[in-house]
Amino acid sequence: MKTLRTITIALLATTASFAQETQQDSTSIETLEEVLVQSVRVKADSPITHSNLSAEEITKRNLGQDIPILLNYLPSVVTTSDAGAGVGYTYIRVRGSDASRINVTLNGIPFNDAESQGTFFVNLPDFASSVQSLQLQRGVGTSTNGSGAFGASLNMLTDAVSEKAYGEISNSFGSYNTRRHSVKFSTGLLNDHFEISGRLSNIQSDGYVDRASSDLQSYFLQGAFKDDNTLVKAIVFGGREETYQAYNGIDAETLATDRTFNPSGLYTDQNGNIQFYDNEVDNYAQDHYQLLWNQRYNNNWSSNVALNYTYGRGYFEQYKEDEDFETYGFEPIVIGETTINTTDLVRRRWLDNDFYALNANVNYKDAEFDISTGLFYSQYNGDHYGEVIWAQFAGGSEIRDRYYFGTGDKSEFTVFGKGTYRINKQWSVFGDLQGRFVGYETLGTTSDLIELNDTMTYNFFNPKAGASFQLNKGNQFYASYGRANREPRRSDFEQDIFTAETLDDFELGWRFGSPKVSVNSNLFYMNYQNQLVLTGALDDVGQPLRETSGKSYRLGVEIDANIAILDKLSVSPNFALSSNKNQDFIFSRDGELVNLGSTNLAFSPEIVVGNIIAYSPINNLEVSFLTKFVGEQFMGNLDSELSRLDSFFTNDLNINYTLEKIPFVREIVFQGLVNNIFNVEYVNNGYFFTFDDDFSNPGTITTVEGAGFFPQATINFLVGATVKF
């Protein structure tokens, strides 16, 4: 392992490289790996607010927790986990925007589900072990592929071609019977041109929450051809997950008395005893096939072409009590004078989908210009259907009968052109024009047996512009404007919401870089029209519901820094302070429309703070103390006290030690991670709902409120070792 001084300087070079980059010849040749993502990434000195993470930084805490958890200490990021310990279903919010509003790409190909627009990293367990680098752009960012970035965009680049052969075996174990086993290899360059590499992983955990278990498998296989000007990759990766559901949460009373209780799968047997169905699981598999061709023609021209096919399929299984025959198409059973028309049953709700994508772009670069233009096309076809696999009574039914069936077909065509013009050594300007054209058609019925037959088209124009000013070697200032539009998702259509959203994002930043200190700071103002805000409520499969808020905004400041205090000691603090408001928010209360005025946007804390203190007392040993504070937030848009989530303050301890000069192996890396080291009982997620009660007092309507909470794990640990050959 490098000494902390070397790591710190490398990190400072990453965050402050704008200072050096402007001194270099702009015609310097990018690596072919960088060409792969140049259409969706930005340079260090661009007028776009962003953070980068390298594989080395990711690996330090990669012991089986999912990608959102590994990003927890980036600015304005808040993460959570259904099971409470970071394995299984995990979620990320950036600047208060949930994962369905964060554009995610893998090698430039969209990862967001086309219909729900969500990002389900549980389908790619241990994917972080195959990531070379990632970039998180906050705000609108630059043009990307897939649904518009309304809070952030995250693009990941998978493993680079390795010139040398290697092998790795990783094992880790921890609290809640969590374990991760992974093998990884590369042949190195064969005949100086060909490489085959891959990874197999298995992660299992019982979860902090009762029965919130996870059984996850994943794979990554890459074949590559490389010469001085050509890189061709054929990549196959994917995963399969089986997780016991924990999305129901618990009420405040249960939180106080039994915070690990999980109501999922609960039913009452014939003797009146409470039981839990043992297979209340989500079972889903997803496979990705990518063919990537990067070509450099000379020092100025390069291109990238990518083909993708993704196949996803799986189901959510539920035990349901006293269900009506009519819902499932069963015929009433008449026995004498008795008619049976309800039954206990087990059902599966299926998703079966195909996603095809083509991405092509070309780049020209010289001392003054850096210009990219390209196009993207995708086609998504999804089937939604339900089956009853067991029923106590099932009149007139046949095996594999479908009680509902619906389709969703979505096409997208995007064309863009963007470039940077370096006016002189101090000034550069950036422009980005994107046209995005979306067609979406639904047919059939929903799981609630509601007809959903809609055909919609959306045509979006998304301009962006910015300028950077290099005052001197250590100080740079930038300003940018970006517009994004995005279409509603399938669940919005089910609520008769068809209006697109619009975001105008203004960013103003200052970057400072020196050999021992780097600082990134920015102001942002995000102005929304028809923003589809989270109501706080969940549907019957745990997905958030939304409503149109009209006018709303986010206004804030973000600061992050890296400071080398001593050769062996560094700190990396970040701070975000924001105001996130609905304007003239209208709500139906007690049967009447009420203007609530300015209210807080749901799940948008005003303050988010993180810090990492890293200390290397001896060579090859690094000890890091990680801190996260998230201010109070509301789970709805009504500023209801019932929907308030308290602030929380957690701390983790991370240890990495590398043992070298060992017979038969290159090195052994030992890792330890203690999460929530001070054993804080906290909640970072939940739900809030309202409904109109017109039964308690006939003739009147009373709005009733309710809330649920997702408790996170108290002190827990993970330890592991990686043997490298």
C-alpha cells in the first residue's frame, strides 16, 4: 500500500488537477479507456460541479456493501438501506433528489429502469469491484443518455484492460451473518493485444431488520483487443438477487419498543396465531451485454460506438389473506347454502423486460477546441403480469393463469453536441445542446386491475452553457446554466400524471488547489416547474408515490476540501447547506383545497456534513475515521410534525493494512470496517401518508395522517482479506 502522503497527493491531484491541466498542452492524448466515457464525463476544469472516485478509493471500504453506501461521504449525499446494514435494497439521494432522478450510466449506457426510472443496484451486487472510476455530477450536469438528471448524474467506467496477469481472492465476514466471497482474474495482454478478465461474487446477509435477508450473486466477464489506436471490448455482466422484503417499515410505537421488527409476510393461521411467510421475497435477475469500440484516428480525432442489450426478469412473491375471488378471476364456490368467494393465497408479480441501446459519438480536440457530438437510441419492452401460485380456494382457475397483464414500450432518441473553447490561458467557455425525443405506450391492466392504455410523446430541448476563469495557478472560478426536462414514469401514468418536468439549474463555483490543500465550493439554484415531488407515501410494492408541486426550488452552498495536515495525516471535510421549498403548495385537507404557502420539499435536509480523517502511523497501514451528519427532514410536503425525521450523527472506523513480500503471493490486503461505532439508534428514511376519513363522522371529511420508519443498524462490523497473485 502507498504511504498516506502518496495517497493524499494523488487525491489532491485529482481534485485540483484543473490548475495543472490548464498548463498542459491541450492536444495531449487521452487514454482509450477515457474515450469510452468522454461523452458523459467532464474534465477537472469544466464549469460543472462534480466529484470523482477512483477504484483505489472505492476499494478501501468495499466489503460487500452496495454502491450507494460506498458513496455516502460525497457532498450532498444521503443513503439508506431497507435491511439497515447496507446490503440488499439500498438507496441514494443527492441534493434531496431520490435515485429515480439521478441519471446513472455504465460505460455510457443508461442503467436507470426505463419505466420506473429507478436504479436498483441490488441487481448488480459487488459491482463496485469491477469499477475503474466513477464521476458524480451534482445538478443538471452535462448531457447524458437516458432520463434527465434532476438531482445528479452518476457515470461509472468498468475495469480497464490490464497489461499484466493477476488473480485475486477476497473474503469478508461481519455482523448479521454477512459474508462476501469474490474471485477476480486477468490474463494480462496476450500477444500484446488480447486480454480476458472476470469476476464472480456471492454476498449473503441476514440483515439488521428481522428476516431482511439477502442472497446475491454476480459476475463480470470481459474480452478485449487493444493496440495503440483501437480498443474493442465485449463485456457480459449481471447478477441475481433474492431478498426478503423489508419495505413496509414500522410505526413510531414499534420503533420505540422493537426497532428490528419486520411486518412483511405477516399472516394469521387457522388457530389465530401470528406467522410469517418464509418466501416473501423479491427474486430478480438482470444480464447486460455490451460491445464497445473506441478508435483514435490521430491526435485530434477519436470515436466511440457502444451496443447494449439488457435482459431483466423476476418477481415479487406475497402471501395475502382474505382476497376476493373477483380480483383473480376465480369463480365462487358453492357448497350447499355456503358460498366461498374469498381465500388466502400466494401471488407473484412479474416483470420481464428487454432493453436495447446504441450509443455513438465522435470527438475532436486541439489546443483550443474540445468538441463532441453524437447520438443515442434505445428501445425498451416490458411485460407486467401477476400469477397465483397457491390458493386455499380457487374456483375455476388453472395453473399459471394471469390475473392481470400489461405492457410498457418506450423508445428514446437523443442527439447532442457539446464543446469547450479555450479562449486564452485564463478563459474557456462551454456549450452543450441536446435534443431528446421520447415515445411511451402502455397497454393492458395494472396490478390494481385498472386499465392503463396511454400513448405519449415528449420532445425536449436541453441547452447548457458555462465559463471558467483561471485567476492564477491555484484559483479557478466557474459559472454554468443547464436546463433539463424529463417525462413522467409508469407509476405517474397510473395516477393520471402526464405533464413533463422542467429544471433550470444555475451553478457558481470556486476551486482552489495547492500541494497540500484543495477546496471546491459552489452555490446552486435549481428552479423547477411542475416538479414531481415525493409525497412520502409508498405504493403496495414499496415504491415512492409522487405528485406535481407546481413551482419549487433548491438553493444552497456546497464545500468540500482535502487537507494534508502532516505527511501521515489528512482530513477531507464536506458541507452542504440548502433551502428546499415548494411555493404556494396546494393540499386537500378535510375536503377543502388549502394553500399551504412555502413548505419544505420531502426528504430534503437543510444540512448534510461529512468528514474523513485518515492517518498512516506506519507504511502500508491506514486508519480512517469517517463522520456523517444529516439534519432533520420531512418525509412529506406538508411540514407535518408526524412526518419529521430527526437529525442523526454517525461515525465509522475503517482500517486497511497491506502485507507484502510473502511467498507465492504478491500481497495480502486486510480490511476492517466498524459502522456506527458509537452505537447510535437512528432513522434515515421512512414514509408519510394521508387519507380522507368520511366514516368516523358521517357527513364530514377528516384528513388523517400516518407515518412509518426504517431504522438503521446500530454498531456493526465487517472484516476481510484479499489475496493478490
